[in-house]
Amino acid sequence: MPALPAIDPTIVSIIRDDLRLTTWLLLGACAQSLLTLFFPTPYALLPAVLLLSYRIFKVSCMTAGLIHDTTQDQVIKDRFTAQLSPSGSFEAKQATDEEVVVFIIGARSNHPLSRFAPGFLQAGDYFQNMWKEAEADRTGSGYLGRSSDMLATDNETGNAIITLSYWRSMAHLHAFARGPAHRAGWEWFNKMTQSHPHLGMMHEVYAMPKGHWENIYKNFTPFGMGQIKRPVQGESVSEETKRLLSPLVLAAGPRWKSMTSRMAWAGGLQD
């Protein structure tokens, strides 16, 4: 039997957070009421009771270590840090020895229909086209990677999506901004906001010289800079695209053990 296609967890989160908790409860109540119209009460209640019992049983078994704990998937059980190597090399020679530019970009729907408002899903298509263009030539574009999409939590429904992206220099980011995919998205947005004023967009840029950034993770899934990929030299473009290395290194030893040592500062305060 063929395996069912995997569902993007971001899509699940977006659908879940587009409705208020009270709306989900009312939808469940309506579904339960419909079941009672067609089946005797004990049978109508059975699906909810079985599903709840299954989830309680599963969580209990994971907590007791009887079955695989899915909450630990992709968690790295140690202290680790993300470090950049010079373009094309395999290993970071010194702590934070490269410049990093952080480009934060977000879209928001100020509309009762949230992300299903006119134009918002189309904005997502432009975002994806921009990332695809940057990923197509990581070495030339200076694009290092991006974080998982993050949903805003400042209101009842998370109708804003924020993404952190990482670049080797401001020159690379400026070239990306002048590229066809970004220009197409920006021109579309400026045109659409005249007829769709509920569409919102933002960005922030932080240029961090070498020695002025650092990161640390412990018992955490790769996130932010931990999700980027470092292109290394290959004999051909097709080979190079296959050789994208993770920047994660074990945060042990004098070079990586403290915040200041990871920033190549003297002293080495512990974190």
C-alpha cells in the first residue's frame, strides 16, 4: 500500500491558527450534534471518547518510555552552535569569522478571513518564488538559508507569518532585492495594496560584522542559523548543489564553550 503524502506542518499550523479556539469548539459541538441526529447517543459519543482515550494512552506511554516519544524527533541532545566557514571551505576556522546579514520578512492579513483573505495566498506564492530563486545559486546569491515560518501570537488568530533569512553580505542581499523574483513580488504588492489594503508587509535587516554574532542551542531542534546550509566547492554546479553542509558544531572545547569565545573575544564569559 503506497504511503500517504506527508502534510506540511506549517500548513497544519496555519489552518489551526486561522480560527479562534471558540470557533473550533463550536465546530466540534456541531459535528457532535449532527452525530446524535443519526445515531443513538452512546454510538454518537463513541468517536470522541475513543479518540480522547487513544491520545491520553499514547501520551502516557510516551511519558513512561514505553513507545517512541515523537516530541524528541530531530532534537539534538547536546550543546551545539552554528558557525560559518569562508565561502567554499568545509570547516569554520575561527569563531564567527564571517559577516552575517539577517533579513526578516513578514506578511500579515488584516482581514476577518485572515490568511484566506483575497490576495494573501498569492503573496505566499511570491515568497516561495523568491526563496527558490535564492536557493538555485547559493554561492552566487550569498543566500545561506532561512528559518521555519513563524506565526504571530499577538492576537487570537495567528494571521502574520514571519521568516528569518541569512545572507553572506549586504551586497548579496541588495542583489537579491534587485533580482526578478523579489522585484515581481514587490511590484505586485504595491499594485495590490491599492485594491487590497488589508495586505501588510514588513522587513528588517541586520548586518552583523564578524565577531559580533553568536548562537547556542541545547536539547533543541535546529532553528534559525542552525537550519542554514553552507555550499562547498565542487567540480560542477550540479555537484555543488548536492554538497550543502550543516553549520552545526558541538559547542565544546575552548573555541566554542562560551558566548565570548564563540565571538572570538578575549576573556571567555561562560553561558
